[in-house]
Amino acid sequence: LTDAHADAALDAMRVAAGKRVQGILEHSRRRHYGHAALLVASCVAYAPKRRRAELSQWAMRLREQYRRRHAFRSELARACEGVGVSLSA
């Protein structure tokens, strides 16, 4: 893949993951929090080094946006650990 194609794929993943998180959390579908969190963590994990900071900030904004959803935040931390990425505090 060229960088442009990889960026387009990553951007599409990010949009899809964001919509999935929003849909699940707006309807309080707790059994699906883990899936949504894994999608977010995967976007960060698959980001090339030149975009890792950008995707990490996006994931941190999602975590902050849903700060009252402790179960989601726990699932996001678990998913990040599972794919080997770290979101700064």
C-alpha cells in the first residue's frame, strides 16, 4: 500500500470505530463495550509511527468524552493493553 492508501484505510477505520462507539454508548449496550473499545485500540495500534500521536489523541478524546462511562473506560484500557498500545493520562 502507498502511504495515501494506508492513510485512507486508517481514516475509514477511525470513522467506523467512532460511529460504533457512539452508537453503543448512546444506547447503553454494555455487552458491546469491549468490541467498541477494541476497534478504537486497533486504530491506534495499526497507525504508522507518523500518525500514532494523532490517533492516540483521538482515542484519549473519546475516553474523555465518555468519562462517565466507567465500564467503557475499563474496556478501552483492557483493549489497549491487549493490542500493546498506551494512552497517556
